[in-house]
Amino acid sequence: MKTQLVTTLKRHATRILTELAHDQSPVLITQHGIPTAYLVDVATFDALKHRLKILEGIARGERAIQEGRISTHHQAKRRLKRWLK
């Protein structure tokens, strides 16, 4: 992963974004030596959002099991299909 200063990002945004699209490797942006943000390409960001949504679903399912809220396979499949849209 590359690290760039915020001033470098300001001066060379086009180059950094072109490299980001090509490498698909996050870029850590620092400001005054402190990590401030990550730049990621759109495909990576979308994939991360999708993974997070799946993990949230798993966590909700685990909580439901612990609370004794269960469904049949057919009911769960129908709910999951609606939830992932």
C-alpha cells in the first residue's frame, strides 16, 4: 500500500487516481504525519460494501439464534433474498 501526503494528493490528484485505478491498491493519505484517509478504487469500495452487508446479515442471524428467533429454511431464504436487493 502506498502512502501519500495530502499536499501531494492536492498537487498530483490525477496521477494518483490513475495509479489507483491501475494498481487497485489503497492509498493512505496523511496530514501532518497522521493517517487521515484511505483512497480506494470504486470496484474495491463496492466489494467492501457488499462484504460488510453480508457480515451484518450473519451478525443479525447470530443474534436471532441467541434470542431464540428462528425461521424455516424457506422463510429465511425469502427474507435474505429481499434483504440483499
